[in-house]
Amino acid sequence: MKPRSLVWFRSDLRTQDNTALAQACARAGGRSGSGVVAVFLISPGEWRAHDHAAVKVDLMLRSLADLSRSLRALNIPLRIQTAPTPGEIPEILLELARSTGCEQLHFNKEYELNERRRDASVIDAFQSAGLKAFSYTDQALAEPGDVRTGEGRFFTVFTPFKRAFFRLWDERGGIGVHAAPPAQAELPIKSSEVPLQVDGWKSSVSPDRWPAGETAARKRLQIFAHQAIDEYKDRRDFPGVDGTSQLSPYLTVGCISPRQCVAAAIEANLAKNPGQKGSPLEFGSPGAVTWISEVLWREFYIHVMTGFPRVCMHRAFQPATEALRWDEAPDRLEAWQQGRTGVPIVDAGMRQLLRDGWMHNRVRMIVAMYLSKDLWLDWRRGERWFMQHLVDGFLASNNGGWQWSASTGTDAAPYFRIFNTRSQSEKFDATGAYIREFVPELRSLSDQAIHDPESLPPLARSRLDYPRPLVDRVKARERAIAAFKDLKQS
Ligand SMILES: Cc1cc2nc3c(=O)[nH]c(=O)nc-3n(C[C@H](O)[C@H](O)[C@H](O)COP(=O)(O)OP(=O)(O)OC[C@H]3O[C@@H](n4cnc5c(N)ncnc54)[C@H](O)[C@@H]3O)c2cc1C
């Protein structure tokens, strides 16, 4: 008799290309075996500690409902239980395994420090109870630790990481994508109802903004790969243009896998360049190649987070930068959070975050650098606000992006290269379309003045219902550079 298995879904809410599900189903033996039971844990203590945004929890729950329907078609019951605190998780899973007759647990790895500790205690509990637990590489394209420098260390710079990743990919002959498993024989186990909401996480973002589930995610990927990927390189930096995939929320909750993303990009690349020599990860359509490279930034940051777990503990990647003395200025922080800094491109970005739970990558960099360098506020405050509001909040990428912007991280922006918000705005939102969408107070300004309302004649400026800039840009820049210079010399 084949064993019955429990599959623990977490940030992998899909049936296609789900390694743990595919492995558990293969071991359980399909129709003739004794089957698979799925479980998802509502984990308020963990979600609160990790600042999960309401919009992200909403996408998770709606995607869970979609997963439940897909699993039902495969005759896999889905049990949903609440684990008020992470410490209760091992016992809850063990109890569920016992009550559903499961001898094995399967799950895909997560790499945040607390998650790794939690998973280690679950594996211990299962082994102590004489049951088996299996974990799989799935959230990352390669297991963190498999891509190393010549000296055997984790990479801290992206481009050499990417080259080493390409070599590994070639050695492994690429990475396959799992199909959804076949339907199993019905089990006498009832599925749970998927809750519509969890107390404490009420999203104000319209659910239509982020259609949920793996079918919606795959559709978005297909449309992007067929219709937009070729122009990605030229359009990706302009927030007023719909030029990026907007797949980050789906990667975060796991409605789509990074393998599916790379496979679709390779397919699009080969379709356009059939005779192309060299790896389709690196050569061919500049759009597809650039997009794959962006997906690898996510991979890079997962590997960094695993190799340098201090970044999960609110610590700077570059320990020396812990000595920087940031300002305590709650009024400045609040103005930034609410999109009232008096810098139009920054305010547009922060208001996009509040409206959609998402922000364009170029603007994320601008607002992050503005908070840390111009406002001289601790990057951790911005990192936290992002996690509390992003639908795609993902510790590895969020921390990586913040530490890059604040010049405290791996591969960081050099401290003396501080974005000029005005020239960024003029370059990447030349017509002001993005600012006009999110800062209606400035809609009537010319394409030039919209980037800097302070350039208006005094009377025209005084008629605007729009705040004055919080800080003098030139002085702020000098101050930030001096603080970093002091650090280097001390
Ligand atoms: C300060 C800051 C905070 C960020 N926080 C997050 C976060 O919490 N979650 C998150 O997924 N991304 C984060 N990013 C990275 C990036 O901004 C988003 O992944 C991207 O904007 C998502 O849009 P998209 O799906 O259209 O991306 P696309 O341009 O279509 O890229 C495809 C995928 O590649 C990955 N990717 C692209 N750029 C990056 C990058 N710079 N770093 C890491 N992965 C990348 C994402 O998974 C993305 O979905 C952050 C960046 C900065 C500068």
C-alpha cells in the first residue's frame, strides 16, 4: 500500500508546476494509491509579525478559493486550519496528519529565517512521531547555496551571480516545469470552506485590480509573453506605460512559479528567433533577455537572504552602515507615507501604493532613495511601510530593493549617486502622465512644471492646493554624502 501524504500549501497556491504537490502525488500513486490531502494554515501571529498587507492577504484568500476548486477537480481535499501562533504549527500539522491517515508531509521551502526555523521544527516533530517530512526547492529556480563564487561563497553582486546561474542552468540542461497531477480516487475526507476574510486584514484595494488564482496568473503571463515582452527593454522604466508584467503579486503568493515565467520567456524568445545561437536566457530578443534578468534579481535576493540571514533581522547587509544616525521625524515619515512630500513623482508613487497595493519598480527606487537620502529617515521604516501595503510584499526583494536604494546592501547604489527626483521625473515620466493619474491637484500643469511646481511663478504656485517640498534637495544631498563619507573614514 502506498503512503497517504499531506501537502502543506504556503506561498505556492497552484496545482501546475508545484514541486511538492507533484512529488506527493507521484509517491501516493495516483488512482491506485492512497492519495493526497492538502492543507493551508491561516496564521495570524505569523502574518502580523511579518507585516503582511491586507491586500496581499486578500489576494491569498481569493487565490486559495481558486486552488480549492482546482484541487476539487483532482479529488484532493483541502483542509484549512488556524494556527494562532507559529509555535503551534507543528502540533496542528501532526494532528491533521494523524486524523487524515497521512504518513508523510510534503512542502516547498521558504527561505526567510523565521520560516526556516518553523519548518525545521515541523520536520523534527514529524520525525519524532515516526512520520516522514519532505521539502523541495520550488520558490527559487536553484536551491540557494547551489550558485556560489569560485571560493564557495554566496554572491553579493548581481552580474557575476547571473553568469554563474547561467552556467548552472546549462550544466543542468535547464529546469523542467511540472504539469498538474492527474485526478486521484476520491477520499472520504471533507474539504474546508475557504474564508472570505481574516480578522485584522481588510483590504481597501478593489479585488478587480488583482484577479486571483493560477488561471488568472497564467493568462497574464501568456499575454505578456506573446504581446509585450519584445518591448519590455524599451518600456519597462516608464511608470506611465503598461510595460511590465505585473506578475510580482502572483509570484509572491505562488499562483505562478519562476520556472513557468522563465519557460514562457524562453518560448517567446525562440519563437521570434528560431535560428538564434547561444542560450535563450542570454541571447535573442532583448526584451525577453532583459525580463529573464529581472526575474533573476528576485532569485539573487532569495540567495542573498539565505546566505546572509541578518537581512531578515532588520540588520544592514553592510554592518558598518548600522552606525548611520538617521533622523527621527514622524511628520516627514507621515508625509512620505501619505504622498504629501511636495515632490510630485514621489507623491504619485506613494499614492499608487495606497490605491493599488503596487508601485512601478522605477518609482519604488525613487521613493526609497528619497526617504533614505533626502529625508534622511531609516530605510527600515520604508521597508516596513512597503510590506504593510504591498500586494507583492516579499521579504527578499523588498529588503534587497530598500538596502540597494539606501546604499546599505549588496550591490548597492554607490552612496554618492543620489537620484535627482526632478530629473528622474522628467526622464521617466516626460509627459507627466503618471503624476497626473495619481496627483490630480497637478493635472492642469504643463508637461514641464508638473515635475517641479516650485518652478511656477509665485502667484500660480500659491493657487495650487499642493504641499511645499519637505526638504531642500541640494542641502539634503550634501548631508547624506557627508554622513556616508564620515562612515568610510571612521
Ligand atoms: C524599494 C523596493 C522594494 C521592492 N519590494 C518588492 C517586493 O516586496 N516584492 C517584489 O516582488 N518586488 C519588490 N521590488 C522589486 C520590483 O520593484 C518588483 O518586483 C516589480 O516592480 C514588480 O513588477 P512586475 O511584476 O511588473 O515586474 P517585471 O518588470 O515584469 O519583472 C518580472 C519579475 O521579476 C522580478 N523582479 C523585477 N525587478 C526586480 C527587482 N528589482 N528585484 C527583485 N525582483 C525583481 C519580480 O518578481 C517581477 O514580477 C522592490 C524594489 C524596490 C526598489
